[in-house]
Amino acid sequence: MSRRRRRCKILATLGPASNDQASIEKLWRAGADLFRINMSHADPQAMRETVAMIRAVEERVGRPIGILVDLQGPKLRVGSFAGGGADLIVGQNFTFDSDPTPGDSTRVCLPHPEILLALAPGHNLLIDDGKLRLHIVEAAADSAVARVDVGGRISNRKGVSLPDTEIAVAALTAKDRIDVEAAIATGVDWIALSFVQRAADVLEVKRLAGDRALVMAKIEKPQAISRLDEIMLAADALMVARGDLGVEMPLERVPGLQKRITREGRRLGRPVVVATQMLESMITAPAPTRAEVSDVATAVFEGGDAIMLSAESASGKYPVESVTMMNRIAEEVERDPVYRSIISAQRSAPERTGADAVAVAARDMAQTLDLKAIVAWTSSGATAYRVARERPFAPVLALTPNRDTARRLTAVWGVESVVTKDADDLDDMANRACKFAVRQGLASPGDRILIIAGVPFGTPGATNMLRLAFIADDGKRAE
């Protein structure tokens, strides 16, 4: 297969419609760069089987493929009702308590004592993705009385959202801990943490993962927005989880937050994934709406590292078509003359480090000399991250001896990766950079490329060298 012709990456969720090896390969060939396993619908054994299929596809296509395991997180739900549910009327009082007795039209059990302790008058409760809305008028340690603002049917085990309440509960549940250990043992590349409220939530998962997987913080709660700076510094990447974010915050705030997170993530060198309902109508229809196309295009125009499909590729009728459409939209956006001007205008000042100075110089040299590629030798991936942060117009090829690094870089804007042994010396570094640039279809004999690396080789984070190389006629060495 020819190389990808876009910089923005595509993250596709696997599920009943796509969870077999043939489907996974079709999704990859349609444009998916990495795959998401949603642990809300999977256990460790199912996760291991899916990972094995992805790795088999990776072996078959000969390219690194990233795997993200998305933890379920603390799902807050009401208890059960004697009749299966009840109708709530606007203006009535309704009680949430700790009594496990089945509920009725006046009360229901809220089997989360930490919520009852945290509720206070004025706090809002959203039931069933915001379909029902109530606010607290009285609160005690074991019960809370709420007034119904938006009524409707409430039924067994519906989810509860608490936009105003900080809950003294860890983002990691017992199930999550089991899933994290299984994911790390299986060798996944990214772990996404749901319902993050504070940086400590992220650091707990990083402590469990060590250096065996990177951690992506899902931004979907108002509490996370209020602590965005500290969470972004703690996390390795971020996901704008617009579904829950749009339930717990006013919908009209979500687009602005998406832009803020995308730009701040780029400034910090943290990949940002934009997720949820991107091509929602393609769950049941073979083509998206115009508004959905514009939504995907906006995320690409803004320079997001990756765009994500959820149910569209996991359980919809048109999983391959959804990836194909997302790929077409991203390619078209990146061909648009306006795209380059937007990406350039959003550049922020580099950090005052040698590595950042080298990355900025690489971008400027590649643009000034119209070089065909920037080839980054990188062990940890840090060099490739720094170059990607600058959003150069020349393709970025990462050469790494570490297969884990190559897989993790599938989530990073504009970076293609090849696994190869580390360079022996400067000549070997230049010759193999030329060879792989030609082999990947990025350059041809007679072209010039820029090589960026850290010397001495194998020293993580020591990006300190630039070399301009002319590809010889044999395409295998520098002149």
C-alpha cells in the first residue's frame, strides 16, 4: 500500500461490526492508523484476542499500528425501580437515597455514598445523558432531595452526570485496575483514562503503566476543564471527549474548548485526539451529513493530531466506509491553501532548549529549501514529537530501534515510523535515512532531505544535530 497522504491520524474503535482480523485489515487499508478497544464493552480476555488480531494485521501490512485501550472509569448510575421505571414531572421533588429498596415516582437508590456526601443545594443532576435534569434543594449524608427541571421517564440503572459536584472518588475503579494490568501485560501502546478530574488521576495510571504504555487523559468533565493546565502537563496525550463534555457543560461551550485544548496540546507537544459523533449518521447511513463533514474538517484545520470514530466503526453498518470518508475529508482539508495558513498562524514560541531550537530550525530549513522530508532518528520518540509540534510542511519520517516507540507515534501528527537498528555512526545515519526516505516514497534520487538526531546515538531526548543530505543516484546513500 502507498503511504498515507495526510498528516492528521485516524483512530478507529473496534466492536461487533469490525472485531475480526479481515475487518481490521480493511479498516487499516481504508486509513485507520491506530485502533481503540473500549473496555466498557470488553474484558481482559476479549482485549487480548483483539490485540492479537491487530498485531497479526501489523505483521501482514508491514507497518506499525497503535493500540489504545480506553478504560471504562467510574460509571455512576441510579438503582432499580419496582415497576422498571417512573415518570418525573417538572416541579416535583424527587429523592435520591441510600435505601436499596426498589424506587418509585418519589425516590430511588443512588448506590454511591460518595455522591450523596458530595451533593449540596444548587448542584445539578443529569440523568440518562441529560434527558432528565434536576437540581438539589436539600442534602444530607444519606439522602438528597432534588427538584425536577426537565421531566420524563427515569428507568433502571440510568447513568448520572454531576457537572457541579467534585466527587471524592478515584478515576480508577477495581475493573479499571484489572484492565490496566492486563493491557500492559498484553503490550498495548496507549491507555485512555475516563472521567479525569485532576492530575493525580493521570499520575496514578502512569505509576501503574511505568514506561510500558503512555497515558491519554480524556477531557469530559467540568472539573477537568478547571484544572486543564495541570492535567495536560501530567498526561502524555489528550482526548476531547465531546459526548460527556457536552452533557455536563453547555453544548455551545464545547467547540471553543475543543480549539483551546487542541492549541494548548500542540504548544506543550501533547497529541490531541478529537472524538465523539464525528460521523454519527454513518452508523446507519452510507454517507454523512454536511454538518458532520464540516465538523471533521474543523478538527483537521485546527491541527488536531488525530480524529476518532466510535460507534461508526465499532457497531455501525458502514465501518469501512466511515474510515474511508474520514480519510477523504482529511486529505481534502490538507490540500486546501487555507490549511497551511491556519497551521502556521497557530505556532507558538519554542521552549528555550537546544532540542526545541533544533526542531524549529529543521522546520524552517525544510520550508526554505523545499526539502522532501525530515528524517528523525529517535529512540524514545521525543525527537519526532518535537518536530511534529512545529507542524512542518515536509513529511516527517521517524527511524527508531524501538517498536513500541513506532507504534506510539501512530497517534502523532504527520509522523510515519520505521523500525530499524540504531545508527552506527554519522555516515550510516545519513545513508540509511536516504534509503528509508526513498523506500517510503517520500523522496527520490537527486532529492535533498534533512536529518535530525541526538548525538551520541541512543541518548533519549538529546536532539542536537541537523544534517542536510543529497540522495545519491542509487537511492541508498547520502552525498
